[in-house]
Amino acid sequence: MNELENKVVLVTGASRGIGKGIAIALAKSGAIIYITGRTENEKNNASKLSGTIYETEKQIIANGGRCKAICCDHTNDQEVVKVFKHIFETHNKIDILVNSVWGGYEYFNDGTEFWLEKGFWDSPISRWDKMFSSGVRAAYFASAQAAQKMTEQKSGIIFNLSFWTAQRNDKGVAYCTSKAATDKMTEAMAYELFKFNVPVISLYPGIVRTEAVLENKEHFDLSNSESPEFVGMVISKIASDKKAIEKTGKILIVAKEAIEYGIKDIDGKQPKPLSLNEI
């Protein structure tokens, strides 16, 4: 039996990138996957990158997995509530929530060339707003919906995608602050959910070969990069670990966890865990 057989999972922000890879990997582990995202049609995609929620759904089903895509803007609370209502009415449970939705990359097309900015004082305030509304707040609100059922079940697990920039000062004020907020939110959620046996974990991927990274690969060293599915493979192992509650509230490095669980990437390589100074 697959390690996540019949587990009900919601992966937010799965039109492309890490979210898509996580959904694909968890489906291969036997889970029933729900995915959300805003992109229904590439022609209306603000990021200009390939991928839609329905393409992700189609790919998972074609590979023998179970998946349902639901169009959802995670800055719209009512749309988010409807997603959880559908899951609860269909399954009366949720086992895993992966908060990978992120609105921070609008800085590529938010009206200013961020690499030419002097600092936070001449960058658009909309960048801060999007990183918090589509990032931190979106994860908070989705977690609150999931927690209503998980506390009742006294089981489940929540993953928040974060990054090393939470511990740096040189990657943009809004970006550093939003990721630090995600890590603190994880820690505080873990404190409140511990008595219900619901772990909450921050995950730090390395350099991931997403569509955005591959489109700009001349700016990245991909020799130690990770596939989007690699993150999902690690999530699958943690979620099925009977001692997962011991990891609650912690920041976990995806590549480090992979080594501990004996996981190699889909290309057979073993990505090396990055350190704070290597980002």
C-alpha cells in the first residue's frame, strides 16, 4: 500500500512550480489530491508562465492519480471557504494541507525593475501587500479552515513553504519579512495545535527547477538544484512518519530531510542541503 493511501490532501497554488510538483508527488503516494490556483487559462496568466490548475489535474489523472482542481483566489476568503466546504462535505476530513500559494513574484511585472531599485523606499508598496495577502495571510486563513477539522479529528499536518530569506537581510525587505512572518506563524500555530496532535512545519526548499527558474536559468547555478517533485517526496515521508509531531514548529530543510529519509530526487541525484550563506 502507498504511504498516503486515501489521505485527503489540499495543495494550494498548484498551477505550476513547487505546488504542482508537490501535488504530483503526493498523488503518486496514493493520496486524494485537491489543488487550487487562479490560472484556468494561460492567456489570462499574469505571471506569463506556463501551467494551469487543469493541466496539473490532467497530468496527475493521466499518471493514475486522483485529483480535483478548484479555481480559487486565496485573497478571497469566500472562495477559500468554499474549497474547504467541498472537501469536508465530500470526505468529512482533511489529512494534509500544503500552503504553497505565493503572490510575491509579481515584482517581475509590478511596474518597476526591482534590480534597479535603490531599496525598499523606491519599490512599490503593492509588492509588500501581495507578499502578505497572497502569501502569509493566505496560508494563515487556509490553515484556520483546515484546523477546524483537524482539531476535531485530532490528526492532520500542515506544511508552510518558506525560505532562507527569513533569516537574511539582503534579499529585499518585503521578501525577508514575509518569510520570517511565515516561520513565526508556523511556530505559533504549532504551539496551539500541539495538544490536538497536529504538527505544523516550515519547509525550506533549495534552488528548485520551477518554470520561473528555468526561464531564467542563466542567472542560476542549477548543479545542486531540486525538482519540484522532490519537495513533495519529502512531504510524503514526513506526513506518514508516526513521529512527525516531534518536528512540529520547526524549520526543516528539504534536502536534509531527504537524506535522513533516504530519498533521492527523480533524476537519481542527492541534492546537498544549502546553508544560510549559500542562498
